Amino acid sequence: MAAINHILCTSAIFLILTAFSHAMASSNHQPIKGVYYPSWVAQDFSPSSIKTKLFTHIYYAFLTPNSVTFKFNIEQTEALFLVNFTSTLHAKKPRVQTLFSVGGAAEGSALFSRMASDLSYRSAFIHSSIEVARKFGFDGIDLDWEYPEDTTDMVNLAYLLDEWRVAVQKEAGTTGRPLLLLTAAVYYSSDTFLSGAQRAYPAASISKNLDWINVMNYDYHGGWDPSATGAHAALFDPNSNISTSYGLGSWIRVGVPRSKLIMGLPLYGRTWQLKDPRWHGVGAPAVDLRSYGLCEMEDHECRALWMMMVLDQTWNLCS
Ligand SMILES: *[C@@H]1O[C@H](CO)[C@@H](O)[C@H](O)[C@H]1NC(C)=O
Ligand SMILES: *[C@@H]1O[C@H](CO)[C@@H](O)[C@H](O)[C@H]1NC(C)=O
């Protein structure tokens, strides 16, 4: 399926509003309404323009650790921006919490796979992530590993989450500071039956160690399958299991508490080239695309469209 076959949802809008999430948090029954802030739009769209009354958590997308040391090296310009990001959002009324998201679709899987495979690598990554969170004033850390590719990755992901939880707990204990949040962006379904090796997420470790997960309920259909158009974030599909109702149901069936499931909504489109313009409904035959078929931020028309959507009263996400 989509994002798995096509990790190339490079930067772009894909991640922009990937998860405008909504659910009830376990601890205090406040709804979680998170949004990913794509750092590459900063020039058009400063953190101060985010309407914080619409959200509870803003994710800075993305930071990536060094691929050899698995530690974060933040350059001066970005460091200044990160401080600005967290302080601006914390000062807003209402205040929102800030997390930084690690990885993203453009980063792919290999770095995470290597990092998670070894205790000393995991430890370097975990400690560096906590250091970054504290240094720049974040309230938490989000793992966006797209995607663990086999059973070994899934087992190592469980170790990573176990050790991360212990580390944040210990850090809060010794410093007396509020516990950092730990979250992750995950595949739409708890097991990946559509492509690649059969593998299931470590549900027990996820339930125990993460505050919640941002389920990527999108990219069900797209230009990678040009045979027919499709609803890329279908809530329900009577003919297949490629839908949000199936996906969230699968997470519930493996035991992840409903209170920890945040449904991700995409605020971007997918495009096809129709075989016959007169036949244009969902499921209409399409032909191979000339381009990837995603409205991307690098594309000026799409960028303008997106800015209109976001800035316009239709969506009214930003002021
Ligand atoms: C910090 O944020 C303010 C308000 O959003 C902005 O005017 C300023 O240019 C920012 N500075 C940096 C270094 O990003
Ligand atoms: C959907 O998944 C269920 C098990 O979770 C399976 O029994 C069913 O056959 C699947 N349906 C389709 C159309 O693949």
C-alpha cells in the first residue's frame, strides 16, 4: 500500500498536516488535537501564526539524528528557531504543548532500523533525544519511523520504547521536571498485511510505554496504483480492509487502549490522470501519472492552494 511502497512522500505536504488528530487522552480526558508543523514552511507560516485554540499539541517536523552516532547535531540556525518555536507556542493563549518529531517519511526506515538494532545505539539516541527536548524546551518527543520493515525491526522497536520510557522516567525523577511525553506516528493498521514482510507492531510495548500514537489514517490510494482513483483516507470501505475503520479497529483488537489512539487526518490531496475525463468518480479508471501525484509544497500552484486552504476561513487553522 501507499506509503509503504512509496516512502518517497518526500517532504512536502504529505507531512504537513498529516495528523490533525483527535481523541481522548488517557490521563486527564482532555481531547488531544495535534498538528505537525513542517519546518520548511517557516518562512510563509511562522509558529506565532498557529491558532492554538484549535490544538493541544504542536509537533515540530522533523529532526533526524546523525546516521552513525544516532545523536542529534542541531545547527545554530535551527537551534535558534527551535527555541523560538517552543517559547512562542508556550507563550500563546491558550498555551499548547510542543513535541519534536523524529524522522518522517522522507527519512525512510534504514537509519531507525540500524539505531534500534543495538543497545548502545538505542541508548545514544535516547539520551540525545532527551537532551534536545530539554535544551530547546519541548514537552515531548515523537517517533516517526516509516516504517519498521520486518519482525526484527518490530522486536527492536519494543526494546527502544521500553528503554526510552525508563530513561524519561529516570530523567524526570532526578531533575524534578515534568515527565516528557513520548508518542509515535504509526501505520494505519497494527499489522502490515498489504506489502512487504508480514509483521505486527509491538502492541504491548506501545500501550505500556507511549502516551499515545498518531495513527496515519491516510495514503490508502494514490498515484502508485494508477489503475483507478480511490479515496486516500476512506473512513470505511465495504470491499476491502484498506480503511480507517479497519485500521483503528485493528489497533483496538491488539489491545491498545482507545484512549491512546489518535486518528490522523491528511489535509492534502492525491491526484491521478483519468483515462477518460467523462468518467471521474471514485474508482474511475486512471492511467499512469506523469508526476508522482501528490500536491507538493515545492509545486507553486499546490503551495498556493494549500496556503489558501489553511489560511482561508474554510479551514481557519491559522490566524
Ligand atoms: C522568533 O519569533 C518571532 C515571532 O514569531 C519572530 O518575529 C522572530 O523573527 C523569530 N526569530 C527567529 C530567530 O526565528
Ligand atoms: C479483513 O480482515 C479480516 C480479519 O481482520 C478478514 O477476516 C477479512 O477477510 C478481511 N477482508 C478483506 C476484504 O480482505
